[in-house]
Amino acid sequence: MPFGCVTQGRDDPENRTIPLTMHAPHPPIRGSLQEYGRGIAGGLLFSLPMLYTMEMWQFGFILRPERLLLYAVISFVLLLGYNRYAGLHHDASWAEVAIDSVEEMGIGIVLSALFLAILGIITLDIALSEAVGKTVIAGMTVAIGVSVGTAQLGAPPEDEDEAATARRRERPSSFPEQLVVAFIAAILVAGNIAPTDEIAILGMYLGTLNLVALVLLSLALIAMILFFANFTGAGRHVPENLTLATVLGRSASFYAVALLVSALMLWFFGRFEGAGLMQCLSATIALGLVASFGASAGRLLLQ
Amino acid sequence: MVRKNALEWSIFAVSGVLLLLVFGYLGYHALTSEDEPAEIEIEVGVAHPQGGRYILPVSLHNRGGQSVEDVEIEISLLQGGVTTETAAITMPFLPRLSTREGSVFFDSDPAQADEIETLVIGYIVP
């Protein structure tokens, strides 16, 4: 993770060479340590609820190895996406993005194993497959949290003046980019709740009225956060001439992302196996409210 | 251009190796382990007296490829072919290729019994 080479935005190519020539080729060790510290803090901030959730430990040995492998691969792709579109260095090459992602995943796995061992969930008595399963299932969230923490929890680099910071913060993002970050943010926020039995239980007894209310509430919350509440960073993503159609269309798009993330996570944790259509839909909508917060508020904080 | 110091390169190297190991292990397991049902084996330890009764440690082994929930087992003491005492426990989880420990209590000394019979009553597939 190179330190101190944040440039003035990707559409400003002349300025890009200046920070690179002004600094020594290697970033200082102290700076790297600070970045790792922020990464660890971010990783734990997002994943401690999961590390302390019983269902997560159980999925570590209930899920088949191929499903765990799929989980790890999807997480890695999400990490690449996040580091590319919302990470600290908007000018980063794919090589840098890949290297950062590998590092973050490594840190995530180590932190996950360490915490589960300290909590006594992983011991020397259990089978290796169980230990690896438990570590991987929690480690992926830690890894995404590490990435978010590194990028978002830091103060702007010392060599960056205020105007540059402001420009970086104000950098507009394209709609597809927003959807990618919304997807990741929804996973981070809803990931703590998706594996719990509570969602399956809600799916069992939510009535039609409850479901309609949940859908409307989710949409209203998204619209409020994105367009009305003047949320941190919301302004730069809103088009100049805002129409009601834009508000409704974009809110619906982000809600669609939230529902997609919810359904994917529930499928992944085996909640759809043997379940009827109504049970699947109800559980998805119940989790969808949580994912909506991720896709709206979480996304703005991550980007 | 990738600019990194020695610390960052070493963390990257360690992470890379760790990822290869984890992905490799999961991939290997996915290819080699078939989705065979749980295969539960009960192993009985040595009983010792406790509070006027006898405590008998039991180990549950799952040698199959499937993790199971709520495994109910029954241990009986037999005297001359007749069951004299029965005890049961339920194990909340028994992961694939794993062992879980528990104990059952008896009024009479299991060491004096002719035979100790172990029985798996059933389990739930999660």
C-alpha cells in the first residue's frame, strides 16, 4: 500500500506526476504501520459482531468446502472491486489493487484466526477442516473491513493540501461505480445479520402487511438518506436537476441491490434449501431493510 | 508503478502464501471429500464414582463427510442379556471428521456390567 501518493483526481493527469517525483521511492515504515493499524481497526469494527455470533462458528463446519471456497473467491472479487472504485488511491493500477487485496485478505484471515482462538472457538482439539472453515467464514468480512478501514479511517496524507483533500472528497462517481460500492456496503452491513436464525424465523411469520410495510420503509429510508438528509458525501452523487423520477428510479435501483445482496447471502448460508417461495421472499425482504441501510448510508460512508 | 517498503513486501508475501494455503486446502477438500452421510461412532471411556453415582465419559466421532446437529445417543448397561440401566445425551453439533466429548451418569457401576451397549438414536441434518 503506497503511502502519500494520493493524486489530485483521475481527470487531472498533469498533476499526477508531481507527487511521484517529490517523494522518496519507498514510503516510510511508520506510515505503513499506521495504515495497517487503521486496517486492523476497520476490520474489527465491521466484523466483531460476526466473530461473536454463534451461527457464524457453526457455518464454519456446516458448509461444504466448495461453498467456502466460493465464498472466499467472491470476497476476493469484492475486495478488488472496492479497492478499485473506492479505495484510497484512485489512480491505482490493477497490480497495486491486486497486491493490496491479497494483503488485506491475509490480514483478515490472521485476525479472524487470532480472535477465534482467543475466544476459544478454535482450539487444538478440533479438526483442521473445522478450524479453516471457521477462520475463512469470518475472515472474509474482516478483510473487507480492513480495506474500508485503511481507506476511510485515515487522516488525509500530510503532503496533501486542503484543496486537494476537498477535490478528492468531492470527486463525483459514476452510477455503475456507486452500485458496486453499494453492493459491498450492503454486504458489510447486512453480513452481521444474514447468518442469524432470526432472519429465518422472521421469514416464517411475517405477514403480507408486514412485508409491504418493510418494502416501503426500506425505499423511504434509501430516498431520505440519498436525497434529503444532507448525509455526508451525498451531495456529490446527486445530479444537478433532481426530478421525482430520478429520486424514485435511483432509490429503486439501490433497493434492488439491497434485495439482491440479501438473497445471495441467504442462499449462501443455506437458508433457501427446502424453503418455499414465500419463505425465501419474506426472509429476503426482512434482511433487505438492513441491506438497504448498507446500500445507502453505508455506501456514502465507504465511498 | 508499485512502490512499497520492505515491511509491506513481507506482509504481502506472507499473505500471498497464506491465501494459497487456504484456497489450496479448500480446493483440495472440495475435490476429495464426497458428500457422504455422517458416520457416527461412540467410544466409551472408563467410569469413576462421583457423588454416590458413576460417571462414564463418552466420545462421539463423526467419520463421515457431513456435519450433523442434535445427535441423540443412548448408553445401556446389560446384565445377563437384560438391560438394567439406560442413560442418554444429545450432542448439539457433531462436525464432519470431528470428535465431541460428553458424559453419562449411572446408579450402578458400569465396570460391573456384562456389556455396555451404545446406540445412536438419530440426528438432524442442518
